[in-house]
Amino acid sequence: MFLELTLILIGVAIAALGWSWGGAGSARTSWLAVGAPGIVLAAILAFRGSDEVISTWALAGAGAVFALVAAGSMKWGAAGDNTTGLFAFILAAAAGLSAGGLSKGAPTFSILSLGMVLVAVAAGVVFLSGFWSRVAVVRQIAGWICVLLGLAIGFLAYGPSIGVTFGTAGLG
């Protein structure tokens, strides 16, 4: 349950960041849509019991910090594009390692592991877009890629709660 909620909140933050970068949400309050999932994730992380594996904790912590740094960059310019890119790189590393940690003990590759891999890909897009932050077309394309990946992460995280699975079941 905690992993699913973590992935949903990270997906919302990435999609909201992409929405702003893509040019669809360029209001003064766009930073709230990126920062609010980070605040909620940090609060859940702080008051959650310690019954989760370390890979889930690492992903939640990196996701919360990334969302808050990205929101700060959008609102106050407190963190530049390079700093946001650095925390996106840290999130990508945490998501990739968490996907490996979750899949190591599982009999098959789960839908949540796929969500973690997509978090790593989306964070990689944010990291790479930091190199060309002043090129508007690149930032818009990266934004719309983040919107699609963020929504996909959220939908994959909802999968286990509605009984969606994938793998070799039903093939043999």
C-alpha cells in the first residue's frame, strides 16, 4: 500500500512538472501541483511505521525531496535547473535500484517494478532537460514526455488495487 501511494504521488509530481514545462500550466501557482505531492509524501514517510523494505523508503525519500526541490525551483528560483537535474538524477538512481531490490525476491517482474522503472526514465528526462533548459522546444518536449510518463506511473500504481497483473499467467 505504501509503495503504491509513493508511486502515485511521484507520478503526480512528475506529470505536474511536465504540464508546466509543456506550457499548459504556466500560472503563478503551478509550483503547488509539484510541491503538494512532495509534502504529502514527506509527511507519510515521517509518520509511517518501519514495516517496509529499504527500497521503498529510499524511493519515497528521493521522490519527496525531488518534488520539493522542483517546486522551489518553479516558485522562487531557489534551486536552479541544474540542482533540479541533480535531484532528478538521485531519484532515477533510487528508482532503478528500488526496482531491482523489489524484483530480486519476487518470482516475476511486477507491475510496481515497471512503475519504478518508469520513474527512473522520467527522472532521467528531467535530468537531461537540465542541460538544455534555455531551449524552449526541448523543454516543452521533455514536459509532455513527463506528463505521459507521470500518468503512466500513476495508472500502474493503481493496478494492484484493482487486480491488474501481468506476467506468464494464462500463457501455458
